[in-house]
Amino acid sequence: MEKLFNILNKNLWIEVTPSIDTKDNEWIVAIYKRKDAEWMPEMTEGGFRTAQDAYTWAFGQIDYEKI
């Protein structure tokens, strides 16, 4: 949870949600960036087996892409 608050200070947020269109219970992740008064999606990705896999990918993208 601490990692989420750290990225919030950088005007970033990660949202992870289950996909309702798959029978394999996949997870979808979105990375949002705050621009003025709005949160705009920067990246999205799907097909994760677990919510933790989705969060791991998102934190890696933030570190790698320097979002």
C-alpha cells in the first residue's frame, strides 16, 4: 500500500480490476496520470493471472518508462 501512496505523490495511480469478459478470471491494469483536475490513462494492459501480477507489471512500467 505504501508504494501506491508514493506514486500518488507523483500524480500517478494504478487501478487493477477483474476482466468480466474472460472465463479464466484474468486481471486488467491501468496506470493513470493526473493532468490538471483530471486523471488520464497513460497505459493499460490485460491478461494477468493474478491481481499481484498486474500490480507488479504496473510498478515496473512506472520505473522503466519513467512515467
